[in-house]
Amino acid sequence: MKHRLAVLCIACMLVAGPLGVSHAQRSSEPITLNFVNADIEAVARTMAAITGRNIVVDPRVKGTINLSTDHPVAPGAAYNQFLATLRLSGFTVVDAGGLLKVVPEADAKLQGGTVSIGAPQGGSQIVTQIFRLNYEPAANLVPTLRPLISPNNTINVNPGNNSLVITDYADNLQRLARIIGALDVPNATDVEVIPLRNALAPDLAPVVQRLIDSSATGGAAAPGQGQVDTSFRTTVIPEARSNTLLVRAANPARLNLVRSLVEKLDQPRSQNASGNIYVVYLKNAEATRLAVTLRAAMAANTGGATGGGPAPSSPTPTGGMSTAAGGSLATAPTQPSAQPSTGGQIQADPSTNSLIITAAEPQYRQLRAVIDRLDSRRAQVYVESLIAEVNADKVAEFGIQWQDILGNKNNKNIGVLGTNFNIGGTNIVSLQQGIAAGTTLPSTGINLGLVRNTNGVYLLAALARFLETNADGNVLSTPNLLTLDNEEAKIVIGQNVPFVTGQYTNANTATGAVNPFQTIERKDVGLTLRVKPQISENGTVRMTIFQEVSDVQASSINSTTGLITNKRSIETSVLVDDGAIVVLGGLLQDQYSGNQEKVPVLGDVPLFGNLFRSESRTRKKTNLMVFLRPVIVRDAAQSDELSIGRYDLMRSTQQAAQPVQSVVVPVNAGPVMSPLRRVEPAAAPAAVPSPVPSPAPLGQ
């Protein structure tokens, strides 16, 4: 009787509307559903009455559904069956702020549905779940999870906190949560120490690393299946002191593979034709120099012996390098031979930059430990120098000259009265004669003259001259160079100028033959910087510096006596901290000179004495300073950063110097360096951080 009443209540709700709803809300008894080809909107109203919640149907939701139960079910089960039926028809229900919306499945992800972070709850509603991963990169799981999500729903990656944001049906999210939990596990083992009994760790580590990397590459995913994660790789590092391998693998299986490879390779050396001969390829050191150093160390260690036999008492003329630490060894590093060194226990092959060592196994181990310490990457020093020169020359001249003739041409005696000075240029008498002949011009500056007509002839009676000259010069030079530690470097920027050292002419020969000639010596004129840095243990740099700036004096270019060069040079040794600026030296010079010509007594009279005086004053001021800054470049990353910065600076300067676009002159492009291609470095052990960041260019 109760079941019949429930079915009757549902029918009443479809017909009576609010009356049926009120009755259903008061009833929590099991309900039997029997909808055949019922309109979705009508069924939704019924579900709203059963659940007691408001349900809104999107106008785009059209069609009919079949929803029936064989026996009475609880209201919650009836609602879940309603959701499942809608899902089969391509529709779903979204809970937005307590309001249930029936929308097409493709638009459900755009509605304000439920967002949760914890464990997902089941059901057929579309919700958004955030999965935070602890070990596996979130992007690596997208190719695996994407096929398991319905096409209308989404999966997104948030790289910031390594999480996945998935919008899908709640029951499917439960399955995805179990899959994510199984995949998000630690992908690296602890550090494993593998001792070696026969092989050398520095020799075996590169071989094992190459084999492991090649096997990992061979398992790459096929196209279209996503990319293989390369964020972690199996690392094999040799530890020479204890002759062990330090291994950190991506997973236990990869660790077992490394162990098996090491076990197969760590075998006693076979007694073949090579015997106790070993070849060591060097990475940074020079083989010829290192061979001499090792032979000297071996000779000192064995009391003058070079190997298995006694050492020769003195170097032979035909033998090559001696194994004793004598005088011949000291000159070998500065003049390395182009041929392999012969004789002795350690020999060098310059063509392959390798060492050939003949020694027993224990002795070879000792030598190899020394070689590994000496064959390290040498630091470099980037030297920036700045030469600033400011000149200021000032000249001031003032003078009055006058001449007058007393009498006329018929007089027996004629008097001449006047002043005649030479400061600042031509005097009044010479100027009068030159003007008459048309060969002399007035001096530079302003000239105020008075011309008198004396007996029909125009004469220069008075001349006043005023002149002030200011000459300023500003020269800035910034030579830079990069060199290895304890290696001398030199940079020359200038011209190779000829200087006449002698000449011969013979124009008085009887036959009339003349064979003149000149002897010329060429010298570099310009800027020269020669430096040899030496890096100490505490990071300071000791430098032996020679810096010279020279130029040809312009007034001596056409001189018959030869060219005159101005030279400013510094030769010194300094101690500078890494990245610090030091002043090498300079010149602060201020010169004053004054010259005066006057008529005695009259020239000293205040104000009136200027008519009988000519004066010139000169002041020259020179400020010259030389600065220097060394920067230690310890690894490839610092070198690349330094080079890229200077490259970009030069390229931006070229771009700023492009010509203005013109139609009349159709050359509108200047040469510009191509953009520098950044190459990402391969995965490698972390480098030692630089104590000093890459500096800005000195003088910029």
C-alpha cells in the first residue's frame, strides 16, 4: 500500500505541481521510479521534489529519457540513477552554489562546479579535483591520464606547485586518484658506493655512464606518446681516493643494471702484448709539460731513477729529455718539443695530448692520482683596463704696436718713433713690408689697425691685437683581454709607423748616376697592453703589467728631421682582489708660462702702459689616469656569460648605428652581427658557484 502511494505521489507531482512537491519533501520513504520516454525537464522537476533541492534545466537540454526501478529505492539512490541516465544521454548536473544545473556535458567544465583538494568523492556529477604531486613531474602524467578522461572534460598542469587540475565525473576521479598515487613515487635511490678491486674509478666511470645513458635513450617513447622525462638521470661519479664509484640511480632496477655492468668490467687486466703500458688522455693540461713534471717527481721520489732501471748520470745528446730534475727540465716547459719525448717511464704524445706511462699497476695508480689533480681546468682572468686622458690648453695674447714718421720727403732729416714687438705673431714693420709686397697676412685673432697717408703713401701707423685660444681634449681607451692563469697575454691596437734611420744621396758623380736610398725602421704606435696574472689561493690576483699609449705628434708629420712620438707607459706589478678596481698610475700636470715685451718705464704705467706693452700667457693642464680591474673566470658558465654580455653590447651598438631610411640614397642597412644562439648545457654535476658575479664593462 505504501509503494502504491509513492507512485501515486509522483504522478500527482507531475500533474498538480506544488502540491505534489510539498508532499514529496515530507516523505523519505523508498520510491519506485517508472518514467518511460519522459521529458527531461519533467523528470528534473520530480527529482527536485524528491531531493528537496532546486534544479534548473538549461534550454539546450532537450529530449526524453527512460528511468525506472524494479523495486523501491531511497531518494539518494533515485537521484544517482537520474544522474547516470543523464550521463548516457550526454547531459550532466553541476552543483553551483547549492543550485543544481542540468547542462550539456561539453559545457559542464565552464560552470561553477565543486572544487576539492582532498580525496575525491564518488558520484556521477562533474567536479574539479586538484592533485598535488610530490615526486613525479606533473607534465609526465598527462599523456597517461588523458585517454582515461572523457573527451568533453579537461586535464591541466600547474608547473608552479607541480599539480594536476582535472575536471571529470566524480567516480572517474576516484580511479584517477588511485593511478596517480601509484605513479607518484620517489624516482631515485639513495647514493650507492660500489668499491672496485681491479679497475680504476676515473677510467670506469665514463664507460658506465655512457652505457647507462644510451640504454635510457633507447627506451624513448614513440612519436605521439609524449616525451620521456629527462629531469633525473642515473649519475656515476668516480672517487679516486678510495677507488670507488658513487651511484645514484633513477630506480632500483637501474641500480642493479649499474652493479652488473661494474661487476663485468671490474676484472683483472689480461696479460697481453701491452703489458704495463697505459695511455692517459689529458683534458686540460699540456702533455709535454706534464710529462716533464711527472718525470722530475718520479726521479726525486726514487732517488734519481726513472722507472724500473737506474737513471742515467747525465742527459745524452741524442736521448731526448732527461729524467732527472736538472737544468734541462727547467727549459723544456717553455720550449715544448713538437715530437714525442723519448726515453724514460713517462712519455708525451703532443698530437693526441696524451701520456704514455710504462709502470706497474700500483705505481700507475699513484701516477694517475697525481695526473687527475694536475689535469684540472685552469682558471682564467679577464683583464679590463681604462685609460682616461683629459687635456686643457688656454692661450691669451694682447699687444699694441705703433709707428709714426716725423717730417716729410723734402726734409733733410726724418724722425721715426714707435714700438715693435714680436709676441703673438708678425711685428708691425714686417707686416707693413709684407702687405706692400702681398706676401704676409695679419696674425690670428682680432687686429685693429690705423693707416696714415704720409706724403701720398699709406702707412700702417698702429696695430692692436687680441687673441684667446681654448683647446680641450678627452681620450678614453678600454683595452680588454682574456688569458689563462699564469700565462702572459698581449694586445696591440695601433699602426706600424716607419721611422727613417738613415739615408744616402750622391748627386755629384762624374757620370751623373744617382742611387739614393733610405733605411727605415718600423715601430708600433698606438695602445699596447701586456699582462701576466697569477691567481692566489685566497682569490687575489697578482699581475705583472706593461701598458703603453703612444701617438705621432701631428706637427711633425712633414718635418724634415723625422717624426715625433708622444708616449705614456706604465710597467709595474700589483696585487688586486677579484673584481676590484685599482689605479696603476697617472699624471696630473699643470703648466703656466707668460711672456711680456714692453717699453721701459712707459710700459709700467697703469692703464696708459698698455700702449707700450705686448703680453702673452699660456696654461696647459693634463689629467691622465690608468685603471685596471681583473675578473677571475673559473668555469664555462662564467666564460659564456661574459662573452654573451660583450657580444650583445656590440650588437646593440651596431643596431643603433643603422642609417636613417632614405629613398633618395637607397643604402639603408649596415652590417650587424647575427643573434647569438644560446645552447643549453648538458646535464652535469653542479659547479662551484662563482664568488663574484659577472661585472658590467669598465667605463660603461
